[in-house]
Amino acid sequence: MSDMTRNDMTSTNSAGAGGGLVNAQAIFLLIGLALLLAAPFFVYPIFLMKLLCFALFACAFNLLLGYTGLLSFGHAAFFGGAAYITAHTVKEWGVTPEIGVLLGVLAAAFLGLVMGFVAIRRQGIYFAMITLALAQMFFFFCLQAEFTKGEDGIQSVPRGHLFGVVDLNNPIAMYFFVLAVFLIGMAIIWRFVNSPFGMILKSIRENEPRAVSLGYAVDRYKLGAFVMSAALTGLAGGVKALVFQFATLTDVSWQMSGEVILMTLLGGIGTLVGPIFGAGLVVTLQNYLATSSFPVTIITGVVFMVCVLVFRRGIIGEFYASRLGRKLGFVHRR
Amino acid sequence: MAGQHAQTDSRVVLSARGLTRDFGGFTAVNKVDLDVRHAEVHALIGPNGAGKTTVFNLLTKFLQPTRGTIHLLGQDITKTAPDKVARMGLVRSFQISAVFPHMSVLDNVRIALQRPNNLAVQFWRPLSALDRLNERADALIAAVGLEKERDAFAVDLSYGRKRVLEIATTLALDPKVMLLDEPMAGMGQEDVAAIAKIIRNVAKDRAVLMVEHNLSVVAEISDHITVLQRGEILATGNYETVSSNPEVRSAYMGTEHA
């Protein structure tokens, strides 16, 4: 019994399914880790790194959509903004890659604070529209600004030496750097969701007027989640700039904001790992269909429609809610 | 009326003067004066559409009054934000049950305890940091008789039990004034008796203002009754005063309750 209560407290899926939950989670986690460690020796590393960047992006976005209930349509600003800052500081200032990424994160967090401060006052579609409008303003800023090099973007960004020691031009070294960043990002998200703060976020999502009547200034909590989501998105964007060695307008465009929504919905909102699978699916499709004469957007569009119609909860959400998922002790929260 | 004004009675914790709210051309609440006293159960009754819930929303600042003033513990809260009002000690419940459905009973109560115990903003600490709230949470759960349901999801509780849980979370804030919007609506006799007892109990050291339709319970547990009709006060006083008022009898109570 005491074991059960313990699980209830340490897990997001706190329906009290007992030991099955922790065991299944641990096994899946280990399998996933093993695959990630072995993958670069079998699969093209750049593709894997792209996948990890977008997976982290989608998970950071899900922190807002799934765990706070806010649909942002402007996350490209944080992703692309951080990419520009990282690319610029690494290339022009000659800082080491980890400092460049960190500066990208800080810039994204600051941008998130400003955008969030304006947008959080409205809810639902109005919130989404304000974030979209602000992100578009940022897009045109990037188009006009000097340091972003306009239509060309910042090209041939050197990857440099991690901590001044490890040469990131080696694809395997670069891959493990990206993997480490990804795992750190996921750990931060996990902790954020399963923390006292995360409980308050959950209560706001469950019943906002009640949270207000208990004395919570809900806008501040939402803003906190918004800034955290923006910062982690910046982490993904900054690393992406190093992986591809460029930062362009594509990363700040509204299509990018739409793509991350697609990834999150495909994988399953409000599940920790769902967006990883959603990102994996979209990035894989884009990669393998890139050379086909058939336009890739039509295929992803069809996949999206089928998924929304058949897997309403997303791939992972549907798995959690399935008989097998429940047997393994997963619980889909809604 | 003028003799028993707010300032002369030190037991008054929440008072409204000339409280008015217009919605477009419609005046939902019109010049309502209200004094809620410490250690009293004050019932707000009246037919449907009389403006009871609007008064609640005005007092708790979920709505802004068009005119009038509200004082809580001597401080003017007419322009204060609702979450600030809650932190000052005025905590409300809602007409539809206000629980966090996909959380356990324990977590529901702990949410209320987190802020007063400075455990609401730590995004870097594990959930086990909240375990130190368990003792207090369990005491509150026991106070309303929900021990057996402690680890159940709020969504799975019966309606009556949800209302009880709501009272427990409200009590967690140790409010000076508790506003209960129809705490017994849609409940069976057994639950009504249980809630009535809990309300009497919690009113020993705080003020309770409640909207309620169940007149036999109102008669039984209220120290003071205010009758609203079409947004205006029809009568106010103890049960005898109010129930013998001919206007009240014809407008609302009927004869069987007099």
C-alpha cells in the first residue's frame, strides 16, 4: 500500500496502477536510451540530430499546450530567434558552442517573457492570434535586421569545440552533444511537470476559476510556463543552428509554428513522450519524401487528417488509453 | 436600519454598501447593503434570478460592481483583483461543484495548502516536497469525513462528496469569510444533514455567507437571513423577522414555511 501511494506521488499518471506503471516506464525508457545511443552508428547522424532537435521543440511546445492548456501559434519566434542568436554569437563573436546555445536560450526566454506578457491576458483563439501576430512581427524584424542577413540567413556557422575541447565537426561527437542537450531538456520538462509548480499548472488547467478563488494569480503561473516553454524551444533552436550550420527565415516562419502543433497533436498532447514520436513521424516523412516528385506537404496533410480522425488522442495518447497501454499501467489523463 | 451601520458593529467582517451591477440596461443587483458578521451563518435567499449569484460574484470580485463599495475586514476591496481578495481571507465556492476533477482528494486539498505554505512556485523540486502538507491535508479531509476517499479522483466522487471536498479545500485557506453558493443543491437528505453540520461547525470561528434554496436548512442553521428579489433587498433579519414579513411570504416563501 505504501508503495502504491509512493507511485501516486511521483508519477504524472497518478491513477495508482501500482508497480506495473513504474516497471513499464523504466523498461521503455531503457530501450529508448539504448536505441538513441546506438542509432548514430546505423543511421545518418544529421537526420538523427534534426529529429532530436524537433522532438525537443515539440516537447517544449507541449509543455504549454498539453500541461498548461495554452495554444501558442508563435513558437517559431523562439525556435528561429534562438537559432539566429546562437549562429550569430558563434560565428561573429567566436564564442564556444555551449555559450552560443545558452545565449540563444536566454534570448528566447526574454522574447517569451515579452510575448507571453502581452498574450497571456487573453484566452483560447485570441491568445493564439496574439502569439501569431507577435511572431509575424518578429519574422519581419528578422527579415529586415542587419545581423540576420535577410533572405540569405546566417550561413556556414562553425560548430567549434565544445568547452573549447571536443571537436564538434566530428558527426558522432556532435550527435552525442545533441543527445545530451535533448536528454537535459527532457529532464527539465519532466521535473517541471512533476513539481509543486506543475501541480498548480495542472489545477489551473483543470478548473481555472477555482484556482483563482484559492488565491492563485493564474496569469503569473501561465507566464512562468510560457517562459519555460520558450526557453526550451530556444534550446532546440540554438542546437539546430549548430547542427545545420545555418539559421534562416524558415525557422521563424509561421509554417514552423504550425509544424510543431502538428507534431504535438500527432504524438499526443499532454503525454511526455508523445511529441517525440510526432516529431519523429513528421521529420521522417519530410526526409524520405523530400526527393519524391509528389509534394511532401500533401502527404503530411493526409497523415495528419487520418491521425486526427482515427487517433484522436494522438499516437501515444491512443496507446496509453488502449487495453495494452492500461495493462502496462499507463493512464491517459483525459 | 441606519442604527446598525457597519462601522458601529465590530463583528462585521464583510460589508457592502449600495452594491449595484448593470448588465447593459438590466440592473441585476440594485443598491444592496449587506453586513456579514464573524461567527454567524448568513443566508442569502430569493427566487431564481433574484441576483444572489451576481451578489456573490461582486463580493468576490469575479465581477466589478457598477456602483457601491465593499469592505473586507475594514479594508476597501471594491477595486481589488479576485485572487488578491482570496489571499486576504474571502474565499468562495461555486454553484457547480468546484473541484479539480482529475486529481485525487488529497491533491485537491494540497493545491489549496500549497500557496499559504510557500510551495507553489518551486518548479525545480520533486513532488515529494509536498508531502509535508499531508498531515494538515489529512486533518482537513478527516474534518469533513472524506478519509475513505482520500486517494480517489475527485471526478469519481458522488455529487454530495464533491461539495464536501470543496468545503475542505476552502477551509484549507482558513478564510475569515467563507462564501458558499448553494452548498446543498441537488443533494440527498443524508448529505444535506452532513453539510449543515459542517457549516455550523466552520462558522464557529469565521463568517459564512451562503446562497441556499433549501429553506428548512436555512431556518435551522442561519443566524441572519437576507431576502433578495429582482436584485433588491426585500427583508433582512433573523428567521422570525423575515418569515413574518408579509411581503416575503407572498413573494417567495409561501405559507407552508412561515
